[in-house]
Amino acid sequence: MKPDSYDIKSKIGVIFQEIAVFEELTVYDNIDYFCGLYIKDKELRKEYIEDAIELVRNRRI
């Protein structure tokens, strides 16, 4: 599979056994990195990332 095989990647799910984040990256950049594995369109990724961060920001425990 090539890195730009987005059609195939959209049909494959990945569940990591351990939390996978890059500590040197921001929250936004970490989400963008992993989202970029599946979504090529940068503007759509940006929208999804901002929505996800806002959802978590507004969550009450």
C-alpha cells in the first residue's frame, strides 16, 4: 500500500494497543498527523481537528 492510498485506508480501521502520541508535538499537530493517514484534504482535516478539540474542551467531568 502506498502512503497516498486514501481509498483503501478509508476502509481500514486501526486500534493502537498503547497510546501513540508524539510528546514534542502539540495536541493539534498530533491529531493532524494521525488524521492525515486517512484524510488527504487539509481543510477537511482542519475542520475535524478543531471540532474534536472543541468537543473535548467543552466536556464536563
